[in-house]
Amino acid sequence: MFKKNEIIVYSIGLFTILLDQLTKFLVMKNMDIAKEVSIIPNFLSLFYVENTGAAFSSFLNQQLFLIIISILFLVVLIILIRKEKYTTIFSHISLGILLGGMIGNLIDRLFLGAVVDFISVTIFGYKFAVFNIADMGITCGVAIYLISCIIMEIKKEEEKNNGC
């Protein structure tokens, strides 16, 4: 059976998957590939592309490899979720959105043969790679989890030093 903390993580993951898949569905239904719609001029736009690779279009047309890697990372993540002690709300959030992001992009690879990307950001004239909600979940999930781990280590060290 699931522990309360696991249920929270899986719920956040499910919400992330649903948000990711809904936004991708809306983009595919309402936009043409390679068409751009400006939301905030010179900063944020919708730009529908289908990425057959991974981050920054690496491993182009290597879907089987990317599916296998995704499944392996998911297994490792689920083991981490099962063993995690969840000392902070940040652990719950980070693992949930990371899980949801990984599954969201895996769904695209399995059913579409490519990942649907549509968020385009330009900052100071630099146009970042086009991404999606799942990508944000993966990136933010890893970042929040690492920060959470660092904070926990600092707290442990402080408690150890204060106890002597």
C-alpha cells in the first residue's frame, strides 16, 4: 500500500501529467506546426514543434533509445519515491513534478513518436529551446530536489554542530 507521502507525490505527478497533456492537446488541435503566436512580444510566444530528440534536439530520431532511457529513469525515480523520507514539502513537490514531467514526455514518445513542444521564450535577444510543461516539470523538479537536499544537509550539519 502507498504511504501518505507517496500519495501526495503521485497526486502532484498526476496533476502535472494532466496539465502537460491538456496543453499539448490544445496546441495540436489549434495550431499548425512551425506557426508562432506571440503572447508577450519579444519575450513569450507559442511555437508548435514536434521534437524527435531529447533536450536541445539531442539524440534526434532515436525514439527507442529515449523510451528505454525514460523507463529506466522512471524506475529509479519510483524507487527513490518509495524510499524517500520526505522531510520537506519541497521533496513532495519536486518528486511529483519530476515524475509527471517524465511520464508526460514518455506518453508523447510512445503515442506520437515525438514530443510536442510549444513554449518559446526570448530573453535579451536570446531565444531558448522550445519546451513544454513536462520539460518545466523535469527541470524544476530536479532543481527543487537538489536545493532541498542541500538545505537538509546544512540543517543536519548545524544540528550535529549544536549537539556537541
